[in-house]
Amino acid sequence: MMGKLPSGLKTFEATDTVRRIAQNENIEATDALFSDTKGHRHTGKPGDAPQIGKEGLAAGAVTSDKVAAGAILSDKIAKNSIERQHLRSGGLSSNIAKYKSVTITGGELSGVPTTPYTFQWGSKGDNHLWSIPKEAALPQSITISLGKLHNQVEGMSFGSWVGSDISTLPKGFNIEVSADGNTWTQVYTFSGGMYEPFSFIPFTKAMDATYVKLTVTAHGSSARTVLSCLSVYSRFHGSAGEDALEDIRPWGVNARLQGLSIIAEGNVIDNGSGVLTLEKEIIVMNGPAGTYFRVKAGTYAIPDWGYLYVDIPYEHAITVQPSVGQWKEGLRSYDSKDRLVLAQRNGNKTIYLNASVQSRLSGDSPQAEKVNGISLRSDKGNLQFNDGSGWRGVGIKKVQRGTGFLRRDRSIPDDTNYREIIIDPVDVSKAFINVHFTGFQSRTELGSNRLEYTVTDLNARIIDSNKIGVHSSLSFEYAYNFYSWEVIEFA
């Protein structure tokens, strides 16, 4: 008995006599299944092949070698119809530009266009866009700093103002990459047509890159050309380190949220005028993560509203060289998320140290805090201050004292009315001498035998940094002078 299948084909029993017209009808029904396609489409519908499962495409099922790189992925597999497992062996790319800082040559920057969302509803000012007014001259460029050299950067994508609004997208652009920011290689050119938002842009060649530059050469049809959600892809960089919630590296976001301790292993000195000295290395520790690194000692000049910083190295137990930055106006959300500020200068005044114990100065012998903008310290037991013009002493530094005797009597060996005395060296510009004396001399009054007694005189002076002199007139025989002296040196 003849039967009919859902595809339109007829079946026959073994004992049936089949006419040629029936065979032709079956041939036509079979041909109809493939007449408008190049093969079955794995839709799972009656007469078609089953849908592709998570085991992926069979070896040799796709002939184009560009599919794995994503160049014509939308032509081969419907969008949003596959899971990561389908491309497990293909080296799925990761977005290495997420939240990375950017610079532009023109237009307007709002937030960080590498943020994976354009804006949040109801959140004023939380837009992440690069927009160029229609009247602005082209070309204009946006450069993404990836933070470090990434291997085999192979493509990128971007969106528009509200995700898929194609009217704001550029009608012409090119893309360049660079490892050092000086030498650039063009890896893609788009001219004519319309770029589909968020579609993968394959580079002509995968290259190692630290910077990726997109240059707009032709405006879109809207009043503004707008780019957002800029993404850069490399299959040689896992996605775990780019997601704050999944970052498990020692110096990742998770570890930093546990808290850092910044400990000075020596004195940290504010020398005034923005000059900061680290006498010994600073150690930056993350106790819960069990990691640390050291910051090199040295003297660093910090400008007004400047700061001393290090970019956190993703390595353990190394020593890094700090750098000096300066505050610039303008919102730069998420900028330099790996940058750790060690010290911040308050305008042209105080420098504040970011340390475990919050204070301006730190070390194994902590210095005094500033008082009305003046720094104080102790140097070898002497109090000093610094108002920005250098360290100077406060009060008396040292007092030296002594006694002596002058006499006029030629019958004895030490007959003299002048002596030089050696002292400990002093700063002559900051020292003075005090002298006290007593004595007398006598003479016979002319024309009589009567003796006259008078009080002697005495002069004292600092001759050199380590020498003083005392002198008395003592013009008559047997005159004498007993004296005491003191040299006072200020700090």
C-alpha cells in the first residue's frame, strides 16, 4: 500500500508495481528540499538537519578559515545562537580594553568610552561616549591605552549613542596599532557603507600592541558622530583579569579591596618647597594576599598639587621606581585604576604621606608635624625648622666658657697684656662673646710721691671660627687683670 511522508515523498510496498511518473514525483519532492539552499541548515525543522549541539561543528564542516577569526561569523552562524562551548577549540577572544583610559584629538569625551555600557538610565552624568559635532573637521582620533603590551591583538568593535543607533556611527574610519606609541601600523580601513554596531572588525594582521588608535575620516548621517563601548580583542589574554569580580591575581581588584599597608622603612622628610626625601625604601604590603613590593628611596620634587606614585606591578617582592604626576582638572572615571598614590602635595604647602598611620611624615624616627606651615625636626639634639627656604636652627646651639689672667710684671715669665685662646669651631656669623673682668694698676702722681690706683680695661673679640683674643692696656708696672669669658653660638 502506498504511503506519503511529511516531506512529500511517497513510499511503496515491496510487492507494488511502481510507475515511472511516481518515481519522478519523488525525485521532484527531494529536489524541492534543496532547490533554494546549498545544503541543509540544521534548523531542526521537518526535512532539515538537527540543530548543532554544544559539541560544536564537525571537523571539516566549514571550509572558510576566516570563520574561526570571526571575519564572516555572522554569515555562517546566526547571531546570539551559539554559546562559548561552540568555539572552545577556536581560541575565543577577550576584550582587553575594558575600562582602559583614552586620549582624543578633538570632539568631546564623556566618561570612559571603553566602559562596556553606554550609560545607566536615571544616572545623570554617567555617560561613556566620544562624540564629534558634524561641523568639526576630520580626521579626529581616539587612542586606547591598553596599559601594557598585549600579544596578537586581532580586532575590535564599538557601539553608538544608544547601542545600535547607526545614524551616529562614522561612515569612514581606519584603525592603527602600536607597541610603543611612536611607530604605527594600519590594520583596518572602512570606507562607504554602514558599520553594524558591535560587529567584529577583523584586523588585516594580528599584532602585538600597547595602543590602538581609531581615526574617524567621515561623519555619520546624524548631527554628531558618536562612539561608545570600544572593545579590543586578543585570544591570548584571558578574561578573568579584566572583570573586577573575577580578578584573582595577587594585585587584582579583589586583593586591593582587602586593604594595602604603606610602611616607611626609614625617614620620610618634607624638605620644603615640594621636595620629599625617602631615606629608605617604602614597602607596600597586602597582608591577606601575602604579597608586597618595595619603592626605591630617593629625593623627589613634587609640583603644586602634584603627587608621587607607582603603578602597581603584578609581580611579588620586586622594587619599583616611583614617578611624579600632577593634578589636572576634568573627570576621568576609572583612569589609572592600578596607580597607587604614595604622597600628595597640598598646593604650594604641605605634603601628605599615604601610609598605614595617616601622617604627613613617617619613618623609624618620625619627624614633628608642621605648625602653621613650618616643619620642625631634631638634628643631633638641636631643634631646627624649615619654612620652605631650608633647615635652620632654633635658639642657642652651644655655649663655651673660660677664665684667664693678664699682668704687667717684667720679673715673671708670663708678663703680657694680650692672650689668644683656642675654642671649639663656631659659625662666626651666629656667635658672640661676653667678658667679665676685675683688676687695677697704680702710678705715682707727677710732682708728688702719692700713688694713684685705677681700674684696668679689657677688650675681647672673636678672631676666627676657633680662636678668640683678650687685650688690656696695663700700661704700668704690677698692673693685673683677672677675666672670665663665654662664647655663645646660636643655631
